[in-house]
Amino acid sequence: MTGEGELAARLDALRRQLRHHDYRYYVLDDPEIPDSEYDRLLRELQSLEAAHPGLITPDSPTQRVGAEPLSSFAEAIHRQPMLSLQNAMDEAEMRAFDERLRRALGVERVAYVAEPKLDGLAISLLYEDGRLVRGATRGDGHRGEDVTAQVRTIRSIPLRLSGEDWPPLLEARGEVFLPIAAFEALNARLREAGGKTFKNPRNAAAGSLRQLDPKVTAERPLAMFCYGFGAFEGERPAATQSGMLAALRRWGLPVSPESKVVEGIDGCLAYHRALAERRDGLPYDIDGVVFKVEDLAAQERLGFVTREPRWAIAYKYPAQEALTQVLAVEFQVGRTGAVTPVARLAPVAVGGVTVSNATLHNLDEVRRKDVHVGDTVYVRRAGDVIPEVVRVLPERRPAEAQAVTLPSHCPVCGADVVRPPGEVVARCSGGLYCPAQRKEALVHFASRRALDIEGLGDKLIEQLVDKGLVQDPADLYGLSAETLAGLERMGEKSAQNLLAALEKGKATTFARFIYALGIREVGEATAAALAGRFPDLETLAAARVEDFQQTHGVKGISERAAERLCARLAEAGDTPPDGDLADWLAGLKITGLNRTTIPRLLAAFGDWAALRAARPEDLIYREGSLVEGVGPVVATHIVSFFAQRHNREVIDRLRAAGIHWPAPQPAAAAQAQAQPLAGKVFVITGTLSRPREAIKAELEALGAKVTGSVSGNTDYVLAGRDAGSKLERARALGRAVIDEEGLAALLERR
Ligand code: IVH
């Protein structure tokens, strides 16, 4: 790039292109280029701006998110008050409105602009010379809050108007909202993080916009539709409401695609009815239809009553929320085994539909909302999503109301329900035979990275399960050519091919087989790690949660507690205190050193000498996983899976059917199979008959862990000639000290 002129031209071209593509994507929902191409343009602009910060303009597409969070919102005074709307709750009220207008205007029939009444929050956008200079909330109608920084993050709102004929000053007004899918995703995220969820998309939109840190707003995919004007300087581009909306569209502002001119009361009623039919399928919440007089001159003549225009009305739909009673709470098992509480409700009409069930998501949510059986609750439905219990009215709780508890066994198959520590979702552990999870388990079992059974896809599995031919993966191997050929879309040829594929899949690998079992959270990589660590399925199936963990130090002892304790021990000197050591320790009043941890501490570091020799790092509790990717949660899933007798039966039948894999590699076999020293911690010190590294490798192959320093966790110190401080420390800590002969004897014994 040479010359300033060229640089300026390139910046301008990039910004123009990006604005255009933002409009196509965020306003028209009709992108012209793939995301990768958009990203390329954006990156080019970003790097040019980074190299020439003096050339950054506030309306550049890179400048949507401001740098600093605000400390409070400034006041924004509206040049013209932001009004509200009169409501019609039924057809009679709507007819009365039309009647009044016809009489006042002296006409036979009034034309209206109809559009959905979005359930969000009203926002004013001020453009001066085509640039967005202020965004403001409605507030009390006269003064709102300045939310410019937040509004700038909404991608469908142009920072700069397009076209040419925009006025020098334009105030566009509209509704900012959060689409239902984004609302659901946001709540799911908040729920997962254990946080408080938003009650409905409107609250979520308001909460997201009224964030002092615009970065938070930027993470929420807010949207907007403009529905009219406030202040306006310059020539009006049209004499009708629809003409004005067309002008807003032309200038790049988002306007509802549903907005339409309708004729007379019949046109209004037909629009209202037709939109009601589609209400559940719309991607956003609406609570009615707004009708506005099409002719702007007529609007002016009609004027206002107090805070409402006479020329507009909101014809409402039935509310999406209603009060009802929780009759029972049952638990449903999803196709992935998730066990979800569902409230059975006294049937109630919500948004024109009768609702008798509502999801409670998970047990944490039940606790947070404090739902009891017998409670009176608000239920809410939006779009296609399952209705949910929003809130309890505690003042209406009957004395006999009952708390909700998680079942210990799957209501579908009876397997244990497990909820690993720290997890929100409880799951059924009968993965291989639970009817609720059948299809999912089979699809996974046959998938390419599992047993790779070509020709066994979703559709076929659906048929096999629905016809009762297959209940678990082992049943696949009992299928005959005749049975298969009798299925829909299956000829003799494809039946033969499928049988051949099943046969071929029988020769697999240990890792693939583990993966194919579909154990929760055991993906391909974890399955491979498990296959490398365990010599065979029996050993894996017998493992306990603790077997996947490696621990150091004393459980419950934090870094701070360890450091304080060591300091006090150092002060205390060599002579043990009189009386009971446990009492002396408790008397130190160190946070974290208590009735639970003191016995553990003394079990690991029996006496005064051992304790005195301990360093903080010997005491601090740490956990690690023995198998890559297997923390306590995954370990719980593995252990619970194999704990189910039915799962083990299916596995036995699979192996009886001929599924096999090569025996582990010699190295892995030696490491795992034997493991006579599994879990034992060794320290090697002094001069030995062989290189230390060789001994270390040998010990590790037998399952031991070799560390560099002696601590309370050391099981054996292998001491050679001239051993020094480590040997001393081992003695002080009361650890077993052996020599090479001793090691040989130890191995003999095991
Ligand atoms: S027109 C003077 N049109 O409803 C007319 N309002 O109860 C002012 N709303 O605060 C509003 N969708 O936030 C209009 N298509 C629409 C609307 C709409 C939602 C909200 C708006 C206003 C409230 C009035």
C-alpha cells in the first residue's frame, strides 16, 4: 500500500463492504458471502486500523464495542415524548376503536399499518448527519437512560445510515428484543453456571441492554425492529406510515418484515388472526398486533389523549404466562439419559393453548425456584419451546406441599441415577439397555468412529427398534438375512451387505469398543487413553472412582493452612508438646485444621518427628487424574456404567457374538496387567547397582510412581550406598526404607 490517498480509499471501501454485509446478514437475514469471506474483510480492516490508529472513525464496523465499562447511565432527555399505546383486549374493543376513527375522520374505511407488537423494550436512536449519536431507553417517556455504548453493539443497528436522502436529524424508534433461541441459550448458560436465569425474553433483553459494561451487551445477540419516528428535521420522505417505514428500510434500519398495510376493520381482524396462527413459530415473543393509521395527515388530525396517540392501538394476544397448580413432579429420561424433572400441572390456558406439563430443567433449578408439589406457580410458554415453571407464589403454599427429590433409579429402566459431583444434570447409567436411550445408543454404537457398521443408519435403527427387533447392540448380531430383507427400503442385497458389515465390525480395537459403549463423556480420546491404561475390559469394569485419581498431601489441607502449620511447627522446636498431639494441633486455631483434617494429618505423619520434617508441599492437598481426560466426573460415569448388571450383560453378549480386539501391546500389557506396585510411591536415593533411570523405568512399568522427594505419601524409599538427606527424612517420616534386595523380595511377595 502506497500513498495516503490509496490507504484512505481502501479503508473506506472495506468499511462500506462490511456495512453492506452486516445489513445483508443482520437486517435482511440474507447474507451474500460466506462468513470466512466476511472475516477476511474484517481482519484486513482491523490490521490496517491497528497500523494507522489515527484513521479509525467512530462509525467504523470495528468500533462497535467501546473500551470501558460505564459507572452509571447518563440521563437522556427525549426531544419528543415517547408514548405508549391504548389496548384492545378483544374484537369488540378493536371494532370500537375503528368506529371512533371512522367517525372522527369522516370516512367509510381507514387504512392501517399492521405489525407485530414485540415484547422487548422501546429504544430511541438519534442520527445526526447520518451517524448514530445516541441511543436511549424510554424511561418515563420524557427522560430515559443514555445507552449509546450498548446500542452500538447491536449488529442490526447501523452506526451510519446508508443511501443518500436521509434527513440531517432523524430519531428512529423501535423495539429492542432478544430472539427466543438466544434467550433459551442465555438461560441455559446461566443455569449451567449455577446463576440466576431470566424470567422471559423481555427481561433478558432489558437486562442485557442495561449492562454498564457494553462488552456484556455485545455477547447477547440483541435485535431491533424500528416502527416509527420521533424527532425529524428536514423534508419528510413520505406522507404515509408505510412510506416512512420504507424510508427507514432504505436507510439501512431494521424494520419488521411482517409490517403490512391492511384495509378497514376486516383487514385488521384478518391480520390479527393470521399472525396468531403463526405466533408460536415466530423467532421472537410478541404480545399483540399494533395498528397505526396509514395516512400521516390523518394521524396529525387525530392527535393524542394524555400519553397515547388516538391513531394507534395494540390488539393484544392472550398472555404467555398463567397461574396454575403443580399436581406432581415426575422425572423424564431423555435420549441421552438426562433425567429431567417435569411438573404435572392443573390444565391451564396459556397463550391460547392448554398446558398441563412444564419442564423444571434440573434439580438445582427446582431448588432455586423452590418448587414443591402442591404449589401455585406461574407457567410460561414462548414459541415452540416446552412450557416452563417460572416462579412460585410462596404465600399460596399449602401445608401439605411436598419437596421434590431426585429418584435413585431410572424411572424407565431402573438403573442407578447418577449425578457426579459438581454436575447439574442427573443421568441414567443404563446406557446400553435403557429403552429411553436405545436408539441413541445404537446410532452411536454403529457410527464410523465406533464399530463403523456401514449401512446401519438412523432410519434403519428407528425401524429395528420400533418393530421390536433390536433392543440393545447385542441384538444386532442375532438378525437374520430374512428379517432384514423384510424391512422397508431393504432388499436382499442390502441385507447381505449389512450382515457383512456387522461381521466386519466384529474385529475392532479395545479403544473403539470402549468408545462404542457410549459411556457419558467418554469420547474417542478418553476411550483411547483408557485402552492404553487398562489391560482389559474386566480391569476397567472393576475400577473404582479412586482408581482414576492420584492424590498428594492431606485431604482438606490448603496451601495457607499448610504454610501456617509448618511455621508453627518450626517455632515449636524439637521437643514434642506435652499431652495429646491432636489437641495441641487443634489449639493452634489454624483455619482448615480441624476435627476432620487432624486425624488424617496424624494418620499420614504419625508423630512429632514426622510432622516436624514435613514441608508445606508434603501437606497441601492436590488431586490429579491417572488417565488423561478422566477427572472425578468422567470417572463417576465410567464406574456407574459398569456397575449396572444389564450393561455388563450386554457387553458379555457382544463378546459372545464374536466382537474381539487384539491383546494389548507388550509394553502396555506389562505396565497394566501386572501393576503389582500400582499406586505405590517410591523415592530412589543413593548409589545402586544399576542406573537410577533403569530402575525408575522398571518400577513405573510395574505401576509405581517415582518421585524426587520424600513425603508423608512416600510408600518406599529405595536406598543405595551413601544415601544422605533423603534417607534421613524417610526415617524421620517413618517411611519404609528398602535396599535392592528388599525390592526383589517385595516383588516376589506380590
Ligand atoms: S408504536 C406512539 N409499534 O409497545 C406509538 N410500539 O405499549 C408508540 N411496541 O413502548 C409505539 N412493538 O415499546 C409501536 N410495532 C410496534 C411496537 C410497539 C412493540 C411497544 C413499544 C411501546 C409499547 C406501547
